[in-house]
Amino acid sequence: MKFGEYLKDLRKKNRLSQKELGKLAGYSNAEISRVESGDRQKPSPVLLKAVAPHLGVSYEELLKRAGYLEEVIDHSGYTEHVYTDGEGKLADIVKQAKEMQEADSDWAGIAYRVSRELSKKDMEAIKAVANSLLDKAGRDQ
């Protein structure tokens, strides 16, 4: 399956129009259409990062599906995923940082379990509460 078809299937499974997805991600529906139709063969990592939360898949999964090559490097305390395009140019580096573990190991464990064990609906509810608290904390500063 071509990436554009994959993206279109995800969008439809999430009951979003191109316009709705574009608005949520901060892109035009025309750009979403170009990716889905195949006119945009290799969507940018920035676009993929913007649409991923609205499609129920990880950013990393979209990078892989779009044809970016992944190299996994295990470091002491964290794992680094390096994504390159077909020409070997760096597209993005995703680090699963040990800072969260060091700041609060209980929270790190909970976050990991949430990402693995809860439904999408439950995860969205937790994200909404967390974002609300972060917004409040930002206003209080």
C-alpha cells in the first residue's frame, strides 16, 4: 500500500475529512490531499508529526510508513531512533529520554503503561486533563 492510501485509510478510520485533519494539524486540506493522492511522494517529518496525534498512530510509525529509514541506537538509559531519507540525509532523531525517569520514576512507569495498555479514548482523556493542567500552570506563572 502506498503511503497516501495508508494516510487516507487512517483519516477515514478516525472519521475526519481532509479539511478537519488539516485544521487539527495546522495544514491546509490541499496539502493533506496532495499527500493522499501521491502528488507529495515524501511528506515532511514536520507534517507527519502534526497529523500523528489525530490519526491514532505514532509519529515514528508514520515516518517508517512514509519510507524514512530507521536506525535504532541503544544508549545507557535511553534509546535513540534516527530516521533518514533514501539519500541518507537526516530526517529526525527521536529520543526516549531518561530525564523523565530521573525526574520521577513512578511517573515514567505510569506513562509507559498508559501508552501500552489503555484505549485510545482513555489516552485522549488523560492527555486532555494533562494539557488542561499544563495550560493552567502556564497561566499561573
